[in-house]
Amino acid sequence: MTAYTFAEKVLARAAGVSAARAGDVLDVQPDIIFSHDNSAAIRRIFLQTGAQRIARPGRVAITLDHAVPAPTTAHAQNHAEIRAWVREQGIGHFYEVGRGICHQVLSEEAVVLPGEVILGADSHSTHFGWLGAFGMGVGRTEMAALWATGVLWMQVPESMRITLNGRPRPGVTAKDIALHIIGRWGADGGQYRSVEFAGDTLAHFTLDERPVLPNMMAEFGAQNAYMPPDQTVFDALEARRTRDYTPIYPDADAIYAQDETIDAAALEPVIALPDAPDNVVPLREALGQPVQQAFLGTCTNGRYADLEAAARVLEGRRIAIRLIVIPASAEVYARAAASGVLTTLVAAGAAIGTPGCGPCMGNHMGIPAPNEATISSANRNFRGRMGTPDAPVYLANPYVVAASAITGCISDPQEFLS
Amino acid sequence: MSQHCVWVYGDHVNTDVIFPGKYTYTLKSPEEIASKALEDLDPAFTREARPGDVIVAGRNWGCGSSREQAVTALTGRGVPAIIAASFNGLYFRNCINQGLHPIVCPALVEHVRTGDEIELDTARGYIRAAGRVFPIPPLPPSVRAILDAGGLMPMLQVRFGGGR
Ligand code: SF4
């Protein structure tokens, strides 16, 4: 028995032990820890411990992204408290209002690298599996403990392997595959597991598409997710990385608690109906449902390729309902401005907002009225997620979001992509 | 070593029945939370459980949401340990961080009934029940230290001098 999963290997490395197995409890020293607007609340818990200095401030990242620019005085005070804390503690990686969403920004900045462990006070920290890192969400008390000690105990999760084969048909994106997986095995299908992707489909994903699957595995209950990093990933990180790294790959004969194969070439576009990400049906079954708002953005689908996809649908057309576009980062914003994608979106009638989370979790910038339905490119559609309880949210890929904005009802983008 | 009365449950008991989701934003005090423990699983427990009683369960105890109250509802009732064939991972983390010992013992659930007495010795690492002895797998020292301190926050307070 010398074969190991990704999770077993990466956690053994971060704990400084020679080997580990699923179920083992380890003291893990993550390479990077991060939080966002919740950093002020974490600071208060941290101070309760009696600790005064963050143990490894150079390995701490904070991004202001969840409610930016501050929509209320209380939010502004929260941000001010965080800025003062960042200065006082000498926190190594701080990103101001407008820089973008934590997961996107830390990816662009190459703050975390393949084979590393990153723990975030955010449930979608599974995101970092796109570059072959171990990303996991932790609670606020756990983040305070990490600030204080730099170490957190962890139990090595069992692994589930999902092998994706074949080239997806046109109109079937990584988002559709993620929703398909969640719909098929349920919201707890990956509970406390390391979901490790494999197969030739991954090579068909653009760099912008890759994070979608690990990001959405948070809705699958996964502890972390993983994609084997290749040269495209290494190249993307090369210009900005400040450390050396060693990518980690699972052994071919590693033991998986569950091993599934999906024929990605056979999948069709899907949509998650209200009020759960696992409430997934084929798109064709939802066509014609009226929606009053369309939202394109978030850490799931707010990257350049997503804006470009929407622009392809919207080119030369006008939208019938409101379309809110929030680029996932300032870099996405700048690139879309330079290429003309933004002009196309604005000409079609879209409202463009400051890079950040936007209305994803109902803080501001696009909260629906009661009984208004939103079609969204986000990852989560629980009741009340966008700030209003009786405002249903549909989750779909960016093409579908754009097409539905043109017609005011859930629509098939193929009609607009001749 | 101590004697405990047990409440026995099956596989896949989820956090919604350990502490119903409908109370998560309305009930805040530990006493209120504890008063609803297992309400949707076993009202007899909710009415009659006494401090020192122990839960014995099957596989995947505590699956579902990451709700911390699903642990505090039981610690609030004075439950000193949960013994299960296996735990949901998040629940296991929450137990340790809140100072409640999650004891993995796959065989015990087959040998006891609700109302039975068991003898528990976490220091020596065994359970005595139904005339048999079941070993308790040792916890790594770092995790043991969190439990001994009463949870993650008290442990940090001991180390860094906070609290009180
Ligand atoms: S975009 Fe939405 S899901 Fe992503 S980090 Fe922000 S609030 Fe969370």
C-alpha cells in the first residue's frame, strides 16, 4: 500500500509528516490563510484568545470584496477596522475595495501555488483546486486560531474521484458539468470529501473555466476539490509567483471511497431551479420561465471568458430586463474594457458594477424585489440568498444568463449564437 | 472511569434532527439550544436525558449542515461524549473544537440498548458494556489537548492568556 490520493499527499506535506491516510488527524500548517470583510469579526475572536500578534503575517491575505464600495456606515466602519488591523499586524497580502473577489484575486496574484494548502474563512475556498492546491473553508474561530498559531488540526478526508471524459458539446460549460454532478449525487454527495477530478475533458477547459468545478464543489459538501495542474496553469502563475513549488498528483492506484466516471460529451445544458443548487434539470425543461433580473458575475462565473460569452450572445442586441454585470476582479474589468467586451455589454443595456461579490449574497447592487426572479451565474440559490426571501434564483451558465436577459424569460442561447 | 446511561440511535442521523434548523436564528442561549436537543429524532431524549448520559450511534452521525449548535445542544445537556460507528467530518471537527469527545467505536452500537449502563474510561481508552470491553482509538496529542482544554477557544486562552 504505497499509493496515495491528492488529499493524503498534500496534507502530509503541509503537516511535515512522511505519509498520511484518510482519517488521520494532523497538525497542518497552511501555506496561506485568508479572510475578507469578515476579518473584523475574526479580529474580535482573535483578541478574546489573548494573542496579540498574528503568527505568520506574511502568509495572511485579506480582500475587501463582499460589500464594496461600502453600502452603509456600518460596512464602512467594518472596512476601516480591517485596514487599521492590516497596518498594525503587517499583513502580507491586502487587497482594497475594487480589486475583486478573494478567490479570483488570490488566484491572479499567484498568492497560492500548486501543491500548497490554503485555508479561507469562506465556504468557497474549494475554488483553489483549479491550480492543484488544497483549498478548504474554515469557521471564524478556526481562522482566529490560525492567525494566532499558524497551525490547525485537520482530519485527512476520504477522496472521491470523478473522471470526466470527452469534449463537451457547444453550449455545455464547466458550470453545466458542476451542476450536473451536484444534481446527480445531491448536495451532500461529496460530504467532507476531497473531490478529485481526472479525465481528458479537463484539457478542453479554458483557464477561466477551470475554477468553476472546484468552486461549486462547496455546494456538493466537499471539503476540498482538486484538478491536476498542467503547463497552462504553471504558465499562468509564472510571472507573479514569489515561491518555488512542487505540484502534487494522486497515484494512479490510490484508494478512493467512491470512483465515478461521467461522459461529458453526452451532457446537455442544465439549470438549477430555486431554492437549492442540487435542484437541477435540463435547461430545456425550464425554458420560458419569466425572470425580471439577470446577474452575471461572482467567483464562479465572473471571469473574462464569462463576460465574453455574454457579449457573444448580446452583440448587436438589446436586453428586455435589467442585466447586472460585476467583473470578478479589476483585471477582468480592464481586459473586458480593452477588448471591447464591456462596450458590447453596455450597448446592449447592461449595468456594470465595481469588481467584488456584488448582489451574490444579497449585500447590495442588485437585490431583487419580492417575487422577482433572477437568473444568475452564481453558485448558490438558497431562499433569501440575494437578500429577499420570496425572490427565486435560477443558476445557469453565462450564455443562458445573457440570452434570458434579451427575452425576459429563461432562454436557449443557441438561438442567438448563429 | 465513570458510569453512563446510553441513548442508542442508528445510521446517518443528521444535524437537522439533532438541532432543528428552524431554531438556528431564534434560539441563542445555551440553555434554550439544549432544550431542543434531538427534538425531531427522539422526544424522549429531549424530555428525559440527564447530565452524564451518553449517545451511542451508528454510521455518519451528524451529517448535514455545519451547524455548531448540533454539538452545543448536546454539551448543553451535559452529554460528556458521543460514541458512534463513524462521524460526519464537519461534525467531528465541531465536537473537538467545542470540547466534546467524539469516540469512534464501530462495534458498540450492536451491543447496547437505550437505557443500558456503560463504563467509560477515556484516560485508559476503553468502554465496558454488555460484559465486553471495547477499545477507544487514541486521539493525537494535539487533538487531545484541545479536548482537555474544553475546546479551541479555551485552549487558545490558556496559551495566550485571554478570557475572563
Ligand atoms: S462571489 Fe458570492 S460565492 Fe463568491 S465569495 Fe463572493 S459571496 Fe461568496
